Amino acid sequence: MISAPVFGGTASSSGNRAATTGGNESMEVDMFVSDVMVGVMDAMGGGSGGAVASTSSEWPRSPRVDEAGSNWLNKPPMERFIDILDQLDTKVESLRKEAMVLRDKKDFLAMSVDLLKNNEYLSGLNENEREEIDCYVQRISSRLGTVELNVCTVRDQAQEDSLHHVNSLIDLIIASADPVISRQKCQQYLNACSTTDTSVYTDVDPHTVCTDKKFESVLLGCTLDDQKTIKKRLQALLVYLTQQTIVH
């Protein structure tokens, strides 16, 4: 499980509560909480009137309600709360999607590092050169490990086991020394994700890229979110392996 903070930065302990860069205010934790509370109070009719004006078109600091041409303030309190919660729910879902994109990027980088560590051309280097490359790879891996991304997917024990099994099978492809065999196995795994996928390459016997039934069986035991993530990982891996095969 990869874990990640969605918001970066820390609140300043100094007396400065806001700073401007190019005319935009920086978002500090205390200001964010304060604006949310003011926005909710105003929206519920308990503030100085109306929703607070947004200082950022990209990420408003509190829920906004367009009162123009509507009787929103005449709605019962329960409906007002539901309106605000609907907006917050949309923001949360958007945040999850953005975090998933970052998580996929981290996974791709980690996979690239693993593939490099197992590259057959490393055997052509002398001992000192291999040691230097290994140190560099370890340094990159350590820095990548400082990035924590966590978008939790609810799984039962059987789904946890299935995901672990799937990842183990994919890791075997990455560790393989034969890019041609790895490519064919990766295509078989990808075919198991969806029978409607178009192959990345078509210059091989179709019988060698049939669906891997064992992988498909394990994959079906994973959650839908995990299946989507696995498919993306295999697609990226197949593109890389195809390029490696062409080079050979």
C-alpha cells in the first residue's frame, strides 16, 4: 500500500498570516479553516450576509452557493446543509482522482527504476561502473520513497491476497532477463484485463498472446479500482518492453 499527503506545505509559525505571489494569496492552514467556517455560517444565514467571495478560481476556500435568481436562502436548513455537503463531496472526489494520478506517476517511476536495475546491459560494465550505477539507483529509489501517496481502497482479506498475488506475477515479468518473453507474458496479462483491448504490437503469432487464464482468475478477485490500476500498470510496462524488444 502506497501512502500520500494530498496537501503539501506547513502552516507558518510567524506572525505573517498571508503572503502574495503574483497577486494570489497563499493558503495557510489557519486561514483555510477560518474561511470555511465563515463561508458555512454565511451560507446558513448566520453570518454578515451571502457567501464569501472566492480569491481563487482554481480551489475556493469554502463552499459557494450562487444565490442569483434563486431562493436558496429561503430553503429549509436541512436543504442548505445538503447543498453544501454536495459541493464538498464533489471536491473530495476530485481530490481523490488527482491523488490517484500522482500515485500512478509514482508507480511508473518505481517500475522504471526496477526495470533499469535488471537491465541486461549492466553486465557489460566493469565492477566500479556497476557499483556507481547501483549507488545512483539507490539514491533515486530513496528519494522516491520520501513521496507518500495514499488513496485507500476498501478491501477484504481475499481481495488483499488477490492484489498481492497479481503484483507478484507482474514483478516476475519485470525481473525477467528476456524482453521478448516478458512482452508476450505482459500482453497476455493485459488481455486478461479486457478482451476488447487493442494490442500494442501485432507482429507476433496471436496464439502467443492469448489471455492468461491463471492471471485472469486472480485479477477477478481484486476490487474494481485495483483492476483499473493494474491495467494501467500493464499498459505502461508493455509499451516499455515493446521498445526494448525493438532495440534488440
